[in-house]
Amino acid sequence: MNPEDIPLRDLHLPEAIGWWPLAPGWWFLLSLVAVGLLFAAWRALAAWQRGRPRRAALAELERLATEHVREDDLTSLAKGLSALLRRTMLAYAPRTDVARLTGDAWLNWLDRGLPRPVFSAGPGQSLGWLPYRKPRSTAESVDATALLDAVKLRLATPLPEETR
């Protein structure tokens, strides 16, 4: 037999394996990624919503600071800061813990979770007596900038877990 008479063809390779349709393992992996992204988006949205009172309080603090620069009245500034702190802390802590506090107990409570005691032993101490003075009759020993910084520190620092 003559080898040239044999009807042989060249070897041909099979077609490359395509990506579609995806194998079940890929579908499982894609669904895991989708669930993970949805969970991360849900957590980010929840964190953003939890921070809404803090953002509103910081905006109100800026308004109070601007108003103080315009009017230069420490008593009205202290009243506004005191009310702002009370409202904001009621948004984050149980009402039964926050609403009943006054005086030194309130100032000590405000120091929880802060790196240093700015309300019980710092510039925030004036919030205990300053709102109850006659307008424009306070001693000039109160540093309004330090008081605003103390309130900003409290608003920007999250409460410790045991407080919530």
C-alpha cells in the first residue's frame, strides 16, 4: 500500500473553551461577590445615617460660633452650646441616662470617652454656670475659643460602647 493513497488529514485541534456559559463555580463566586458588595453598601449607608446627628450638630456648632463672633455674647453662646450638647447626646445615649443629669454629673458624663477631661477639669467647666448668668455680665476669664473646641471635641468623638 502506498502511503500517499491513504486518505489522512492533518491533525486539527479542538476549539478553545469559551467563557460562556459560565461554570457553576463562577456563578457561585459572582453571587458571593454581589452579596458582599450589597452588605458593604448596607453597612456604609447605616454608618452614614448614624452620623447624621453628629453632622447636624457640627453644622449647628459652626452657626453658633459665627453668631458669637457677630454678637460677642458669652452667655447666649453657652446657652446654645449647652442645648446643642444635650440634644446631640440624647440622640446617641439612652434618654434615662442623659436627661436627668445636671451640674457636675453632666460635665463628668460629657468627659466619657474623651482623651482628656475638658468638661470636668477644663474649659468646658464654664458650661455648668455660664448659661445662668445675665447676658453680657460674665467675667472675661472664659475663653470662648477653648469652650468651642471642647464642644467640638465632644461632638466629633464617638461615645464609648458602654454609654450607648
